[in-house]
Amino acid sequence: TETEVGLGEYTCSVCKHTYQKVILIKISVLSLPTAVYDTVYVGQSLSNISLSGGEGSVDGSFNWTNPDEIITGSKEYSVTFYPTESDKYEAVEKSIYIEAAQLTVTTSALENGTINPLGTINVDYESNLELEFIPNTGYQVKDVLVDGVSIGYQFKYTLENITANMNVCVSFEEKPALPFNLECVSGDNNCY
């Protein structure tokens, strides 16, 4: 519903000064925009998602009300219709539903050691995850596979800027025997 633009008269309750204020025309949103995306992930910013369509009772466009807001899950997010003639018409805030997926990193360890963290870990979009590979006594890391690609022998590894689901698997092998024996000389705390 539209109302006439005009001046309203107001009186300050403290100083009793009377002043006039422009009253903007209230407009209607005829249709809401849609968010344009293939998949939205928890941790993404609304500014990474385009809006398409939507219509007000006057010329204007929709934008995210808080474009830097981080998506925390599947829910309603605020959009605002900004009239082209903002000095005459009032902006209108509405909300649209976004379905958000949770990214995961699945970690596993073969026999004779573990990985920390182990299992399925929820991660935010573009976040990092530090992994530690822990062999059992007498074993060492043999290989680490990230999404099936070997990154070789590692003690720690950081997955950076995660933008898709990932898999990490670590394998271990027995440490090779030392080619020599250490003996301590009797009565001495030093080994030679």
C-alpha cells in the first residue's frame, strides 16, 4: 500500500522544539528475489551469493540487508528492496530462505597409528583444518592421501581454504631397524 509523501510535524519531548520531518511513501514488495547458487555452504558470506528477480511497486532493486553476514545454516536471511527514488520511497526489508550444506573432512588411519582429529569433522567454507599423524611405538608415517592424492610422509598437515568435502587417509609402516647397537660403558652415564 502506498501513502502520500509529506511532512510530519513533531515536538521534542525534552526541549519542546517543533520540527518537520519528511515522511517517505511506503511501498509494497510484489515478489521476492531468489538466491542464485549451485550449493551454499555454512561459513560462506551472503555477499558471495547473487540475488535474481523480485519486484517492488516502484522501480528499485534487492540487495542483502547485511551482505557480510556469514551463513550459519539453512534458514531465512534478510534482503532489502531499495527504491531508485530513495528520497521519496521507503526501503522495505523482507527475508528469503537459503538451504545451506555443511562441509566435512573425513579422516581415517590404517593400522598402527591414528590421525587427530579422527572421523568426520564439520568445517566452515574457506576454513583451515590442522591434522596430526600419530604412529604407534615402533612405527612411522608411510604416506598421507588427500582426496586420493599422495602428499608423502608428514607429521602434521593443514588443509587450507576448504571449499569442498575432503577425505584424508594416513598409512603407517614399521620403522627400519637401526644398523648398529648402542652400548653404555659400565659406571658411566654416557653412551659411546
